[in-house]
Amino acid sequence: MAVNLDVISAGHARLADLITGLTDDQARAASALPGWSRGHVLTHLAEHAKALKRQTEYALDGKLVDMYDGGLPSRAAAIEAGSGRPASALADDVVQSAKELETAWAAVGPDDWARPVKYRDGTLEGTVLARWREVEIHSADLGLGRVDWSPEFCDYIIGFLSPRVPSGVSVVLPDRVLGEGEPVRVSGDPRELAAWLAGRDHSGVTFSRPLELDPWP
């Protein structure tokens, strides 16, 4: 496993702490994602956990199934419909769905992580990485307290998002070069660099020239 499941459990625990005592006013307030309230982000996190649980259970039965029943339109509709729920219902859904996902993963044997899933046409191991990304990034998007991404996560997400570097450009970071082509020097601490590549606030990052990133991979 590229990621220890304990890391995901710790992220779930931190997320649960962030939303303990969440008020309805806080749930209705804007998140860091344009057009999404905190209620949208929390509903997305809960629906994401349920979708990965679904991927896991079907994979263990040797079956492939779409990430979301009904595809992306169904996903969007569920997030919109659930976003306006009371804060207590939102928090309970996030916590319970995370627990159920961890229970599903507990049934996965060492050799089962290579089983195929429909999510990104990948494997069950890839669903763990997906959950890591979602929990870390969206916990920060909630704006309910500082979320310090670990050096390991920053290193991972910078590599994962390296395909966002446009063709014909090489981004020269303090510890690596992403892409090939005309060099653009980008400086900042790992947390800020990871946030920049993730499309989040990166006020501490400096550039040798302006650079627009490609979409998420």
C-alpha cells in the first residue's frame, strides 16, 4: 500500500474534530470553493465515502460499477440536495460514512488492493489515494481551522498534480522539475506549492513569470 490506512483514519478524525459543534450558520457559509457552501463540501465528502465503499464492495465481489449510481449528474444532484441540511445532519453523515468506508476497507486482504475498480479505471489501492486527496484538500476548503498538510501529502499531491503543467513548460520547484520546456521558476514552501497546484490559496508562492495551469488530471 502506498498509503497506510491509519493516515486516512487520522484525516477522518481531524475532519470530525473540525465539524464538532458546527452551527447551521456555519454550514450555510461559503467555503473556499466558488459556488459551494460548507454544506456542499460536507455533502460531497460524505457522498465520496459512500461511493468508495460501493467501489470496494463490488470489487471484492469481482464486479465493476460506476463511481456514482447515475453518473456525474446524480453526484451533482445529491450534493445540491444535501447541502442545505441542518449542521448536525451534515456532520453525522460525514462521520458515519467515513466509518463505513473504513469498515469496508478492513475487509480487503493484502492481495485484494490490486483488484480493478471503475474509478479512474484503476485499483482499490487508488481509492485510498483518492480519499487521502479529498479529505486533506476539502478539510482545508471548509475554513474551520488551519489544516496542516504533512510533508508526505505535499510531496504526493505535487507529483499527482504535475500533469497540470502545460505542454512546453517546465516548472522549476525548489526540489524538482515538473514538465519539459521553457523553464518557469516557482518558489514557496511545500504546503504553498501543493496548494497552488491544487488551485487553492497560494499567496506565498512567487513566479518568474505568470503561468496558467491545465485542468486537474
